[in-house]
Amino acid sequence: MTKGIILFFIAALMTSTMSYADSAKILNTQNGHVYQLTESQKTWTEARFHCDSLGGYLVTITSKGEEDFISDKILRHSGKDVWAGATDKDVEGDWRWVTGEPFEYQNWRKGEPNNEKGIEDYLELRLVFGFKWNDVPNAVKRNWFICEWDKQTDTNRADSSPVVLSEKNTGILESTNREENITSGPAENPGEKNFIISGQTYTYYLPLFTYSNRYLTGVGISNSSASEQANVSITVFDNNGHNVLKDSMSIVPDGQETKVLYTESMQQGWSKIISDQPLTGVCFMIAAGAGSENYMADVAFLPKTYTDLHVPHVSSDKSWDTHLFIANPNDFEETVYIDVVASDGTLTVSSSKKFGALGSTDFSLSSLLQGKTLVGGKVKMFASSGFVAYALYTNIKTGARSFAGISPMEPFSGSDK
């Protein structure tokens, strides 16, 4: 066989095996929906996040006609198991589509769903079952998947090129040319001040805020401009997205100011900083108590929101735990998907948290693991529109608690997320 023939054969083989690697979008004229097969092996959570980030959702199959179309146009070309967008992770046996559509049409293989070992909560279309439905664990499966859009016009972002989520909503310093009135919001907001910031503005986020009789949160802010005064606004939101504090300060060129943030009642939440000059800064949270908790955690200002963050080192056992703080700076609801990965690369737990506009929450890694032990590993967090997060590593060996801060990181280029 000549070299030319060999090269031709290899090229032909690659063409035949990769023809659906960048699958075409297919219109179903019966319902007006558009579908796209992705030949990328992901967990159910990652697949759902990927479809959400494209403006669609992990495929739902709500009628025999729809399944016949998917089988004929997509599944017969698939050589792998395929995820579909249903789960019963919230209530065992109560299967629900990710869109909230009624879970009425079903095509389970005989004997399924069987929730083997009590951990099978996600729907796959199983190749060896002729793509009949099967329930499997999210934590040990990586499948191909299908994204679906309700209307043909919703697929503008659903092209065949790789989606670089870190380029979406980066908002580097969120610089704009606009006038920002930092007193916007209800007139009864405590600490409200009349302070107008005009022209270019810079926005920063702090995902952690706590104020009580034992906790204080403050900020240390440095003006990065050596020639212009920085006019700075500080807004604190509680976990439900309510504005509970507005404050402001002016910082001389190249100067620095420190301020403790006092709310009128005990609060937990997050903070937003706006300035007419670029800043550097930290949030400090101090626990001052009798005996059990004495620490100070520093959180660096975050200059943008993120769609993908990893906490690179976590643990949860009788000696250690990790506490996570997440805030949604958007003025609309956001869902953050959370994967806990062991040090050997095994996906241990998948979860999600839904946030209202400007909402936030904090929770422990142990609450996600529900009794499981994790010594070393990482937490991966994804959201389609952007969020901010912080983690505290907790030493509980002696009953006393001390904290070390962990700043989540964006994956470097080449992440297999």
C-alpha cells in the first residue's frame, strides 16, 4: 500500500469517525425545537451546565413522537450512552425534567429505574439497551449528551465551535462610561449617603459578609491611582438580596483607608464595591469570642464574576472541614452547579444551589458529603451567567476552630471541564 493511499485511508477514517464530533443542529419541524448532540464525555451535572450556558437545556423527551425523532436523527449516529435532562435526586422516585415539564411520557428499560445501591438519580439513554431509559449515578458516569432549544432563534450561541465560558461576562473591572448613583434602592436603607460617582467606574465583589455580636466584617481599600482621588461606594446585601447597608469613602491619590461595616442588625451576605478609580483591597472578617473561635480571614477583592471556579484543595473528616461562600451578583435568578472531586479524580458528589437576584449562601462541605469522608480533593463550581465565591478551611481537631482562607481559581486554559 503506497504512502498516498495510507494517508487517504487515514483521512477517510477520521472523517467517518468524527462526522458528529461537531454535530449539526437539527430542527424538529413538529415542535419547532432544535437539538444538538455533543460528543464530549461529561458528567450529568457538567452536561446540564454546558447546555444551560448555550441558552438551551439538557434534552427532555416528553412524547413518543419526540423520542422517535431523536432516535432517528441523533441516537442512531451515537456510539455512546447519552444523558437526558431528568433526575430524582431531590425526592427518590419523583423524576422531573430540568425544564419543569410534566414527567408523563416514559420509556424505561424493563426493570428500570431500580436505584441500584441507592445512588442512581440521573437519566441516561443506554446504548446497549437500544437507548431505552436507565437510571445511573452521576458520580461515576461520563456520557455524551444532547442539548435542546425551544425555538430555532435560541440557537445563535449553539454553534459547533468550542464554548469558552471564561470569555462570557468577564467584565474586567466592569469598566463603563456612565454615571453611577450609589444611593439607588429603598430610601430606608441604613447608612444611606448621597454620593454620585460619574464617568468610568470599576466594580469589585466580596462574597463574604458577617456581622453579629461576635463577628465583624470590614474592608481595607487602596487607591491604585497616584494622581486622582478615589470616590468609593460600598453596598452590603443580605443572603436574600436585600440591601442592608450603603456606605462610602474618599481615598487620596495612592492612599489607603480601612472601614468596619456595621449593619443595624445581625446579617450574613456579601458586598459590592464601586469606585471611579481602580482599587486593590481586601475584606477582613474577625471572629472575636470567648474561647472557641478566634480568627481573621482575608478575602481579596474580586474584579469580575466567574462562570467556572475551582477550590483547589478541600477536606472533610473528623479533623477538617471546608466552608463555602457563594454570591449571585446578578439582578436575576442564577443556579450554581457544584461537583466535589476526590484527589484520585473520582466525582464524589454533584449538587446545585439556586440563588435569587443578588442572593448568597454559605454551607459546609460536610453538608454536601452527608456523612462521607473526603481527605484531599477539590470543589468545581459552574454557572451560566456569573457568580463569586470564597472558601474557608476549618480546623476542628480540638473542638476549637481556626480558619484559613482559600480563594477559588479559574481553571487554566485547557481545562477539561
